[in-house]
Amino acid sequence: MNKKIFITGSCGFIGYNFWKKCQKLNLETFSVDKLSYYSNKQAFVDLSKEKAIEKIDISSSKIFRLIEKFSPDVVVNFAAESHVDRSIEQPSIFLNSNYLGVFNLLISIQKFMKKKKKKIKFIQISTDEVFGSLGRNDTPKKETDNYEPSSPYSATKAAADLLIKSWIKTYKFPAIILHPSNNYGPWQFPEKLIPLSILKIINNNKVPVYGSGKNIREWIFVDDCVEAILKVIDYGVIGESYNIGSSEQYTNIEIINHLIKRLKPNDYDNRKIIKFVEDRPGHDYRYNLNISKIKKELKWTPKFSLEQGLNLTVDWYLSNLDWLQKNKKIYGVSKRIGLDKQ
């Protein structure tokens, strides 16, 4: 790979891990990030040292100028509001970033390609949540399945996907849509289940769990997701969508129990650590992706099992407790949010 990559949302969890991998591969990059409350400030410091980032929202009119200046071969859009709970409380913020921001990227890239006669491959990082909830015995979702989003977050991501699909069909726009399953790993902000649980457990606080804790998610280690994105950049077919998952499904309780056993091996009693709270409105029961397409067509398969990935994740957080505690203060709440009935 020898491509110039324009990254949006590079101070977010997956975006930063993607940028770090690009650095290892000596790829030329430029990034934008609006630096919201959940942005990784260390990422901004690292990118600033490389003079490879500008603080800006993807809905800004300045995006075109930055794309024109950098003249990328690829734009990878990680920028998004992603916390489902907050989307329930503040849906307008999600609409602005996840939908209108994508619209601005599309017209900015389109304008650049027309002006410079250069094609840019646009990679949209969507989510498995656009497909909606599955029952226990439902088959994994394929890329061609209907969208059935349940939350304001997934609805705005689904809307952006449909907008991109219309651009592909109407304007022959060179885009690819990716649907990753739940990512976890280093540098994830502690409003998400795994880092939040680690933080609570090591501080001897109770981990808040929605409902019965039996909701099922498909988990993928962030390094595997990054490798899949790079594979798509090199070999993905314009106009196509690809699911990125591990095929490993676990309930929230199973994930938390694994973390408790790892962090409290001599004092294991999840009844002392888990606190069940009122379920989130519209809480999807299960997500599961069919990943046969990316495995067959792009020869990509995940390398990390959940046990391997979680052990690496716990080791990283234990080695970076200062970062975790600092972001705990930024997060600033002791319970999960988005619980009010609407």
C-alpha cells in the first residue's frame, strides 16, 4: 500500500488505533477531529507532533479546503457520535455529526474530484447496529439485509449509509461501507462497557448492567478491525459493503464475569460487583454479522479470540491507569445514562 489517507475522527478509539497502524506502515496521513469530551487528548498530542491534524468538525465548510490541500487517495470516516445512551438524551447532536457531517464529506470530496480530476476512495465506518436486533436463533445479518435501527444513534448511521448508497448509484461516487461489530481494546473511552467495567472493578465500585445483562453482542479486537479496514482500502470493491466481525458472541454478563475473574481472581463474587439497573429504552437484544463475504472476497479473517483480546486489553489498561483515571474525570458520571423512559 502506498496511499495518502485522510482520516476523520482520528482521536476516537478506532480512528487512533488505525492512525497508529498507518504510522507503522509509513503511510502518509492527515486527520481532522472536533475533539469532543470523549476524544483521546493523547492522540491529538501525537498527531500534532507529526503536524498531521487539524481540530475541526466534519460538518465544517473548511473540510473541502483541507481535502484539497492534502489531495488524498482515500478518505476514511471514523468521525461519529457513538454512545447509544447519549443519543437517547441528545439525538440532535447525533443527527448533525453522523448524518449532516457525512453529507458534507460527500459534497466536499465530490467537489474536489470534479475540480482536480482525481478519484478518492471513500470508506464509511458504519455499524452492525443499523441492522437492528436479532432473536436468539436468527441467522447472522448479511450486508444485503434490510436496515432496522432501534436507537437515534443507529438511525443516524443508517441514514448516512443510505445517503452514501444514493451517491454511489446517482453520481457513481467511489464509496465503500463497512459494518464493524462491537470493537474493544486499548484507548477506548470509559463510557463503553469494557473499559467502564475495568475501571469500576479496580476501584471496587459496582458495575452498572442494564436489565438482566443477557443482551448478546459480537465482539472484535480493535487490531483485527484495523487490519480489515486496511484490506478494504487495498482490495475492496467500489460500491460494495462489508461486514467486519469475529463471529464470537457473548452476553454482557459473560464479558463482565471474565473481567472480574481476571481482575479479582481471589475475591470473585459477581453479586458484590454487578449492579443491575433499569434497562435502556429500545435496547437491542442481539447483534451478529455474517462475515463470509469479506473472508471469501478479501481473504481477511480475525486473528484474536475474545480471551486473547480481553487479556491484552486488561493488560493495557492496567499499564495505563493514569490515562484511564484521567478520562474517568472527563466522563464524570458514576452510572450509565440514557435510562429515562421516553
